[in-house]
Amino acid sequence: MKFPGKRKSKHYFPVNLRDPLLQRAQPESDVSTAWVVGIDQTLVDIEAQVDDAFVRRYGLSLGHSLVIEDEVAEALYQELVARDLITHQFAGGTIGNTMHNYSVLADDRSVLLGVMCRNIPIGSYAYRYLCNTSSRTDLNYLQGVDGPIGRCFTLINAQGERTFAISPGMMNHLSPDSIPESIIAGAAALVLSAYLVRCKPGEPMLDAAMCAIQYAKKHDVPIVLTLGTKYVIADNPQWWQDFLKQHISILAMNEEEACALTGESDPLLAANNALDWVDLVLCTAGSEGLFMAGYTETAAKRQTQHPLLPGAIAEFNQYEFSRAMRRKDCQQPLRIYSHIAPYMGGPDKIMNTNGAGDAALAALLHDISANNFHRSNVPNSSKHQYHWLSYSSLAQLCKYANRVSYQVLNQHAPRLSRGLPEREDSLEEAYWER
């Protein structure tokens, strides 16, 4: 993506004369001026090939998902290691995935808040978590705990049937004291998951998340929420609607979560309903592709040059070349929408659906942080005539998020191992330069 920032290559012929309006732009610095912060339940996904006797021995139900106690999880893990049954160990967690993918795409800093084992043996699941996380993701603020982080075991028998065993460990023991206000104050966005509210009584994770939310609101940092699973939302959709209206700027969800939240099975209508509570919506919809909805200033709206699309809202993509704004920053807010079909029709074979939505969200976060970077380095640019939330238009955001999501669908792991090739110039970019 052609975002502002440090380049890996330099011009052969130096350019000494710059636009005089940009002479006061800040010089390039090695210190990151745009980052995102995420709070996660740190966990590792562990896959292993086992027989049915192994599943029964640990009191699991073949083909089902159960939560197990820490002692059972440790015994199960040690047997898997002793018998060399583990096939894959991936760093997991929806926000952990998003922070990693953001740092791979932006080649820049993200900050992950959560817990981590205080003592980490080489080769252990906690060690794998660190190894599978981008070096550009700042883990220095993780809170050390004397116990295990979360583990999700996927036990696969000879017939390919999968049994799931989940051990939360101490992943919900993040303390409000471990939330650094200064890091959130300087962030382009604070990213949270709906899973953070699912804590046992006495676990401090929810208090830590609310502490971070208060810091973000104090410093006017956009707060992003990814819904994670429809089951959490379906328990009490009204509570979630109120929570979104009070605290959240940007909402990420899939079509099932959108339906649980709004009651609308049509992703476009669900995204439109969500604009009653938030400023920007990203909704992945499987084979239908990806939808986005947001606000822009009426005076700054941009007409699309793509074909107008039919749908539950007629010609809904009419102003998809517009850039997104927070509703409170608009004098005359206008709702805008965009859609894109799956990239290249989707992969020939979907290797993994876990993490595709996290990857799409990482692309959106990259664009938001690029906007912050550009505004702080070139504040008098015409691109900042209004207080935009995004650097690119809704149409370009869809295109970028869709491409990154495809990359994850086409691989086994939920985390990107490398960035994407730079995109080609588009009709829309020429339109914006006029």
C-alpha cells in the first residue's frame, strides 16, 4: 500500500526542491508517531493428532467443545509433548492476531496488552506465542503472571473429527494497574474484543478494559470493537447496543454477529443499523464479500465512478469514494456505504477461516494510523481540510481489507507471515488527485 512513512528504497536522483507549502513538514524520524493498542486474552491454539481413547481419558466429548480446568489442561499438554503428538502451535487471540497483522502490513509498531507467563521454558506454548508474534508488536507492557496463559486444544482423530478443549488459564487476570495511559493517549486507535466481558467473578479483565476505554475517551482516541462470536452478542443484544453507543467508534463483525446484534440478516442493512451507535462499520459476509458503512461531511462527499449497486439500500455505493469521518466531527453528516466481492472470487481452497476478519480489521487500522501519521507530519496538506478518520476512501478500504483477508483464507495460520505487494494505481486515486 502506498502509505506515507519510511521507505525501504530511496530515490536515485535526490529531490531537493519541495513544495514550499510542505517545507514546514516534520523531518522523518525513526520514532513511530502512529501506533495502535490492543487488549487481548492471550492464548495459543494447539493442534494434535490423537486417538479416541485419548479424548475419553481426559473426559472430553468427541466432536464437541468443552472448557477444562488448568490441572487437566496441563496434564493433557504434557502427554501431547511426551508422545510428540502436536502438529501445530499458533499464537492466537483475535486482538493478538490483529496487532500482529497490523505490524506486518504497516511494518510499524503496535502495542499488545494482556498477560504472559512469567517463566517461559524454551519450546513451550508461551514461547511459541512470542515466536509467532511480529517483532514490531511491542510486548513490553504485558503483565507477568505465575500460571498459564490460555490454551485452545484442537484434537483431531484418524477420521478427521475435531474435539476442542479450552483452558482459560490466567488470560483474564489483566489488572487495571497494567494499563499505561501514556501509550493509549498517543495511539491511533484502541482495539478491544467482545470476549473481554466474558470473565468469571473476581477476574479483573473487564475492569482493565473499562480502564483503557476511559483513557481512550479522555484523549479522544477512537475505540474499536470486534464482536468475535454471535453467541456472546445473542445473549443480550440490547446491552451490546447500549455499550456501542456509549463507548465505541468503529465496529468489526461478520454477518452472523451482525444479525445477532441488529436482527437484520442482510449485511448492508445490519451495517446501516449499526451506524445508529458507531461511526464506522466493517462487516465481512463470507461468499458475499465485505461491506463497509460510515459517515462523511456532506460538503466533502465524492461520487463513485464504479457502477452503482442494487441492494436493500438503492445505489448504496453512490458516495463510496468519500473518506470516513467520526459523526461528531461532521457539521452535516452523510451516511456512506461500499461493498466488494471476494478477491479473485476467493481462494480455490479455503485453508483457514479463523482470523480472516482479524486480517481485514488490521488493514483498516493500518489506514487509520497512516492518516494520523500524515496529519502529524504534513498538517497543512489538503488531505486534512476536514478531520478525517481514514486516509483512504471507503472503496479503497474495502479493497485493501478484502485483499488481506484473502491472504489469511489462503494459508493455514491465522497470522500473516509477510506483507502484501504494493497495489496498483486505481481510477479512484486519479480522481482524488484532481
